[in-house]
Amino acid sequence: MGDEKRVKDIMSPIAEYTLVGKEASLKDALDLLGENYRKITANDPGAYHKTLLVTGASGEIVGKLSMYDLIRGLVPEPVKEPAHSRAYYALLSSRTLEVADEVGEVQERFKWLHTSFADLVAQETRKKVGDVMSPVHPLVEETDTINKAVYIMFKEKIRQPLVVRSGKIVGVVNVMDVFNELLDIAVGAEG
């Protein structure tokens, strides 16, 4: 077991990732991701990722911005407020005017569902990257086993835990890194 691969053996180095500032707009981030995506689809030599690493004012990595984060960021903020339960509305149903007010508020919060996607994108891409990014935690150590990385991914519902060496972020383990290792082992075992 001494020759078992570790996180450092399968991770993607941090230098492969494009950085974006926390204060940048989602439009700026989309431009960067679009550039990476064009390079990936054109088989441009080099390593490009569909996730950006987000930096704070002093240049430290404070988060990640994935395609999922960007799409989730298109949902207007008022909609993200907790909704009332059906039981709450049932309780109010005997009070027609109060229910009408509540329905009006709900309709207002969800009117964006009836706008064009282009209008939604134009409005919501003005948000800051820092408003929709995923935080950097949890982290795995580069000397951790791949099993631990898989556990962290599962337990914390995180697809790309960041990898640290002596407290400094040095890489990312993503689902494809683990999947490639899985294929290597499974296919190698058949041969």
C-alpha cells in the first residue's frame, strides 16, 4: 500500500486555472469562461477548466465559480428568500385579503419567470462574482488518500475540493480526476 496514489498524484495544479476577482461582474466571469470553453472545444493545447478560481483583494483564493454557480446566479435574489409553507397559506386562506396580498408578493417575486432569458441574463450578469461563488472549504491535503477526497466530495456535496500543502492552496481535485483514476484501475484490472 506504500505506492498508493495520493491526492497530489491526480489533482489539477492551481496554475491551470483562470483567476477572477471577487468584485468582477458575472459578465466578466462569463467572458473568461467562454474563452476557456472555446479553447477546450477547439482542442487548443493546454489545460483549461470550466471553473474559475476567485481571488480576494490581496490575491488569495477565496472561492470558486463553476458553470453551476453562474447558472444559479441567474436566479434573482428575492426568489432565494425562504418561501412560506403550504400550511402557512392554508392558515391564511380564511382571510382573503391577506392571502391576496401574499399571492401578489409571490407573483412579484416570480415575475422573472415570464421574461425572456436574454433579459434575465442582461439583468443578473451585473451581479458580482463574490455574490454567487462557492466558498473554498472544505479542503483536502495533497498527501490525503484519494478515498478521503472522494469522501469529502460525497459528504460535503462538493465536486471540486481545493488541495492544500502547508496551508497554501496548490490544486483542485475534480470529478474527472477521480473518474480517470477509476477508469485506469478498472480497465487495468481487466487486462
